[in-house]
Amino acid sequence: MDLLDSKEFWAAVIGAIVGGLIAALTQWFFSWSQRKQQERALATSLLLKLGKLTATLMATKQHVDDCFAEAGDVGRDTQPWQILTPIANLAAPISFTSDELALLLAQANDRIFHLVLGLDDRHNDIMTLMRSFQEKRADINRMIEPHQIIERVVGDRVDIRYPPQLMVKLSPYTIDLNSLIGHLQTDLPKDVRTAREATERAQTLLKNRLHLKFRLQINDLPLRNDAAPAA
């Protein structure tokens, strides 16, 4: 009997083809599943970094606002470096990886990509400004002797003043401090708005595209209880 006319032959051929297709489909699905899992992991990492840097920028801005709101009307002779207080634990630097940015770029939304791009650098720049302010302020504190401090009780707050001659002596150092604070007050509101928009838009995009099962919640921070908005 001719081999080509054998039912067993064709059954074997068809079986081999079907088996090969099943194996190929299984391998394709496994690779696709792994790729999607990796994409979700990258998206989650990126969103968590965005959420963290947004929260840090918001908290830093709120700290600056609170300090000046609590100070109220302290008089023209009080300078910004005397009002802004240090932050105990400054946030560590945040860096987006090339894989995280490549995943976002692959979503083909230039608006969102350019909102996110460079936000990690802005966060790190703000933390560097705060760290520089705190180091320079500590240097000034070391120049001041306890007997040179004038304390005045105003309501439930102690107002600390310095003699005019001491302020003149410190002026070469305080000019730089006041400039740093000016940059913080100018840059932080814009950076917070950009970070919030970037986080919310990136989250919506990646959640819809990759079916992420969580959502970051970004809430406004209230002023401290004893602070009132500055007039």
C-alpha cells in the first residue's frame, strides 16, 4: 500500500502539525504573559515613584507654606531665613529607569511622556535646595552666640530676634539663604502642579492599557492645626 494513502501516515502528520501549533501557541502565550507581567511591574514601579515624588513635593511645599503662615505679620526686619525651619528627614533621590520610561514612551502619548520626563530630576533638585538651605542655616546658627539672641513672647509663640549689628555681620551669608527660599517659593507650586498632573494622567493611561488593579490617591494636605493662611 502506498504510504501517502495510509490513514495512519496522515494521522501522524496532522497530529504532528497540531502538536507543533499547540506548542507554538503555548510558547507564544507564555512569552506574551511574561511580557505583560513585566510591563505591569514596570508600570507599577513608575507609578509608585511618581506617587512618592508628588507626595514629597506636596509635603515640602506645605512645610514652607506653614512656616510663613504661622509667622504671620512678623515685621519688616524679619527675614525669610529666620522663618523657614529645617525638615527632619529629607527624602532620598528618586530616579526613573530607562525601562520605565521606555514603557511609557511605548504608550504613544507624547503629552504624558513629556510631563513625566525629568520630574525625578526636579524632585531631586528641590531636595538639594532644601539640603543646601539647612546646611547653610546650621552654619549661621554656629556663628551666633546664645547671649546675642533676643527672645520675645508674642501670644503663644516665642519670637526670636537678633541685634542689628549681628544681622549686618550675617548678611553675606543670609543673602544666599533668602535666595534659596525664594527659589523654593517660586518653583514648588509649579512643580507640585506638574507632578500631580503627570501622576494622574500616567496612572489613568497605564491602568487602562495594562489593566492595573490599584490606584494611587493624591489628596491635598491641610495646614497645620495652629497655622492660619497668610493674609
